[in-house]
Amino acid sequence: MAAAAPEVAVETEGAVGIVAINRPAALNALSISVMDALLEALGGFDRDPAIRAMVLAGLPRAFAAGADIGEMKHIADSKGADKALSLHLARWDKIALLKKPVVAAVSGFALGGGCELAMACDLIVASETAVFGQPEVQIGVMAGAGGTQRLTKIIGQALSMEMNLTGRRLTAREALSFGLVNRVVPVESYLVEAKKLAQLIAAQPPLAVQAAKASVRAAVDLKSSEGLAFERRLFFSLFDTRDQKEGMKAFAEKRKPVWSGQ
Ligand code: CAA
């Protein structure tokens, strides 16, 4: 697949689609054009039957240092903010709503919209140099793309308050201990490890993977009884798939299943 825009590189490795932000001069700040290109590339992979999992990467120095402050500094008032930024901020939610799993490969700064972008993904592989934060308060605003919501649900109120009210940053090791990331690896291997994790997911039956992703997401958004009912419906729906027949037959026959994705 061709690159969606010069600031976003796109490639595939087997059934894994890899999208990388490449805007080093602005520490990968998430301008409208960068976010558009990300959505185009990730959305394309989400619709491509040959792709089963995705990796969203940044650069070793910065996953992304936030939404592009240059695009916000001239906004005069709340009406102007609504007009200029509503569609932009909805792009983070669109990434969270992709059907196929996305592994964020995070190294260096993951601040503001960058931290929010990593959290919109499903799993995070962090390099030892990764730093996570919601520093918007330090430029006179607050998080606007999930930094008070997703972050609080993941790490809890006490630490989320501290990060959102003071700009405190988390090191990669702290992020691991608070459940924000899946693993921390040396900077030389964070991208490779993120791809390995995506390959591992891509090797599972895709319809079951997508149902499980939707169900885990529902745990965050729905109240418990609704979440359990949603999970039950998705669980039952997988009994309409060939992969369920194959998976259970292969288990009984003590062999490796062959997934058809149907
Ligand atoms: N938007 C636009 N440009 C940015 C940027 C951003 N979020 N972050 C960094 N840059 C640019 C800098 O302006 C600078 O450009 P110039 O060389 O042209 O001046 C370049 O990237 C390098 O940055 P620094 O010189 O500042 O590098 P540093 O190593 O001294 O500091 C940093 C790194 C601590 C990440 C610092 O750049 C910084 O604090 N960035 C802003 C972080 C931030 O506030 N993010 C939140 C943005 S608002 C938001 O995201 C809202 C939301 O919820 C969606």
C-alpha cells in the first residue's frame, strides 16, 4: 500500500499492517493532516481482509508530543474551538472504534494527544525511554481526546488527577506498574516487539479476536450487567463461525487449528 501522506509511512508484514508517524521536526505533533492520514491508513487496513492486526508507531524520540499546538493557538473562543476541533478530536474516537486490534509502539514522548492516541489503541508496547503525560494544563487548557476519561479508567483517579492537574509524566516502568502499557522493552527492539505481539494476535481466529476486542472495550463503556449481556451475545455469535467448528474439532483431535477467518 502506498503511503497515505508524506508524514505517515505505511507497510505490511504478512497479515499485520504497520502505520508510522514520521514528522520529526515537530516531534510527531498530531496535525489534522497527520490524523487524517493515520485514519485513512488504519481504516484501509481495518477493511482489508488480508490484514488481521495493526501496529501504530511513532519515532524513537517521540510517539507524538500532542495535538498540533500551532493549529490551536489562534482559536479565539469556545465557539471557534468547537468549529475548528470537534471533527479533529473525533479522529481519536474513530481509531478506538476500529474493529481489528491495534498495537501502539511507543518510544519517547507520548504527551497530550499522543498519550491519548496510544490509549485509543488496544495494547501498548513501550520502549524504556517512553514518557506518558497529559501536560495540557501547562498550556492553559486540559485534555480533549480522552486524557481525563480513558486515562482515569485505566490508571485510576488519584494518579490521573495528578497527571491532568500538574502535568506529571510517567516513565515507561511507572506506566507498566499502573497498567497503562503491556510491556517495556529496550528502545532498539520496541518496534520489533510490537510487531511480534501483532503477529501473535494475527495468528488467532480473526472473528473471535474482533469479538473479544469489542467485548473488552464494552467493559469500559457499559455498566456491568449490560457488558455481561453484550459479552454473552458475542460469545454465542461465534458459534456461527467455521473457526469455532475448526478450533473445537482441532482441540478434540489434538492438532493445530487452521483458521479460515470465516
Ligand atoms: N505541537 C506543535 N509543535 C510541537 C509540539 C506540539 N504538540 N510539541 C513539540 N513541537 C515542536 C516544537 O515547537 C519544536 O519546533 P521548533 O523546532 O520549530 O521550535 C519541535 O517540536 C521540538 O520541540 P522542543 O524544542 O520543544 O523539544 P524539547 O525536547 O525541548 O521538548 C517537549 C520536548 C517536552 C515534548 C516539548 O516540545 C513540549 O512540551 N511539547 C508540547 C507538549 C504538549 O503540551 N502537548 C499537548 C498538546 S495539546 C493536546 O494534545 C490537546 C489534546 O488533548 C488533543
